[in-house]
Amino acid sequence: MRFGWLFAVMVVPYGMLVPKTPGNPNGDAYAGQPGSVYDAAANPPQTIGVVHYDPYAPLPVGAPTPIPAPPPNPPPAR
């Protein structure tokens, strides 16, 4: 590797100088934390309802019928 030293000299120090953010790059407060613009006391989180999904349930009346898949392409003629 002829240019391995160039990689070590250029890239490794750059990686050490770049700041690594933990996931909040601008440092703003999260919702409900002190300093946040969102007031969790005025707007508490709500669970209005729980939805259950049954993939095998029949479709409701008036629901559009599913579009069938197109037939597979025939094999090419030889």
C-alpha cells in the first residue's frame, strides 16, 4: 500500500477532530425538559385509545375491492 501513510496522516487526525454528537446536534432541550418550548404540564401526553389490527378480519362493507395481481410473464420463446 503505497499511500497508506497518507491515509494515516490525513484521515486519522481528521476523525479525532470532528465532534461526535450523541443524537441531539443543536443541543435544544427535549419536550418536557427544563428550557423546552413545549410545556408538558399544559399538554400532557395522552393515550386516547388502543387500536388492534387483525390482518385476517373481513373487509368492511363498502370497502374497495383489492386489485388482483397481474399474471406472470410467459417465458420467452426459443
